[in-house]
Amino acid sequence: MECGITPIVDLCDTDPSECKLSQICGKATTDNAGQISWDDSAVGHVALAKEYGLQCDVVVEDAAVNDGCSTESADNCTAEELCNRSVHFVNGERAWDTSSLVWQAHVAEAKKRGLSCGVEIKATNFKKAFTSQSRLKRQQLQYALKKLGYYSYGVDGLWGKGTSAAFDKFLNGSGYGLKGKRESEVFSSLLYRVNAPSSFAAPKKKVAAPKQNSGGLTAIISNPSTTGKQALAICRPQAQLAESQARSSANSGRSNRRKTYDVDCSFGSCIATDMTPTGGAWGGVLKALTKERAGNNAYNTAISTCIAQQGWTK
């Protein structure tokens, strides 16, 4: 009869994942006359103990030592031995132990054999991690990459092909053992090696060239309200009108010029003869040139003034 009493069950007995670290060895081993060995009936607990790299005072047989698996050599280690020596726990997660040259050899051998040893391979996404940082932090990272010779572009805090390639070079060629590390670890390692500034000068704003079709004109303001072609279309009729008026005025001026007369009264009556010099053929050329010059000057002056009002110049 239980008499209403519920027995206390230790979940660690049935589920290794519920065990505390201090309980695992007790559940995973058996003591036979002082000789501690792994308990074959507690396979789950034994696996967990080995996963955590616990020896649990289990005596390693001489054969395991003599087969060449040691701190000096990893060539003859079994897969289990390699994983036990190559992996440690960081924040509760399995990770390769590269803290010393001794274990780095075992890590290299494990990877050479294609063993994961329970280490989760996480794909890094530096673009997402980089763009989530503050502008200052992004600029500092670019500055550090540039200082170390991996980056040769502007420190603008923007993600691009140059920044992406720089991180690849840093991870693959730095020799700092950062390949496969989290982005935050890579960022910290990078900034640790360079004394990055605490502020950066704001980039100079570039005045964008007008997108309008210039029509051969040059903009004299940053953003004209019309295109160069439109300005010419507006101003040419005005300039042509000014040209026409200037030509007419020049012609009228010559026709109204004071004339010279010669009066002959030798035959009892006086005859007045117009003696105003015409210049002959050259006089006609001069007249044409005068009209042409007046028209051109008026046209150029009018169109220059008009397109300037539209924000352009020749």
C-alpha cells in the first residue's frame, strides 16, 4: 500500500539530459572493486559524459595509450579519442578547442577525417551582422580592415563588394584562427588589433550633375528648372526677333544718313545732283556687313541673357 505517498523520482535516472553535471559521472560509471569503468547499462549517460569530455576517473587501458594517440600525436587516435580531445563547451555549446597548439593538432586531424564531433557548423552572415551595427561601429570595422591591409576603399560604413571581400581575406589569411567563429567574435578580434578612431568626419556631399539634356550648354546652378535644350527652345525665338530688329535698325540708319548734293546753275536753271558717296561695290559690302554684325550682336546678347535666366550658359 502506498498510503497516498508519491515516491520521489530523480529524472536524471531515466533521462540523461535532466542530469546535473555533478551527477553524470555517478550515473555513467560503475565501481568494481575500486576499478571504475563505464557502465554498459547506462549507454545514454556514458554518451553524455563523453560528450562533455568527462573522464569520470575511468582508467584508460594501456592499449589505448600505446597505440600512438597522445598529446604529441593525433595520427593514431580513434574517432572517439579525437572528439574527446578536440572539443570543449562554450556557453553550453560544443566548439572546437583551439586554445592551445596541443589540441589544435587533434582538431585538425578530426576535421581531416571529416568528423564533426557534435560541433554545429553555423553559416556566417557578415552582411546581416555588419549592417545591424551602428554607423560608427561599421566605420571602425572598415577602418581596421583598411589598416591591416585587407580593404582599400572609403570608410563610409556601407556594405559592398569591397567590405565583403575584405572580411573573406581577413578570415582566410589572418592566421588568427577565426574561421568558423561567430561574427561578433570576428568583429571583436578585428577591433582588438587596431586602435580605431572614436569618430569619423562626415563624408562630403557630392553635387550631382544635372540629369537634364544639356544641349551643349553648361549649368550655372545646381538644379536648373529646365533642360539645356528646353532653354534654347525658349530663348531662340526671342534672340531671332532681336536679330531681325537690329538688322532693320541698321538698314534704316543708313537710308536716313544726310546726303550731299552738287548744284549746277550754268544753264540758267539750277540742277541738284545727289553726290552722297555710295562706295561703289565696297559700299554695298560694307552695308551688308553692318547689318550682319548688328544682327549677330543682338542675337548673341539676347540668347545669352535669356538662357542665363534659365540657369545655363554657353
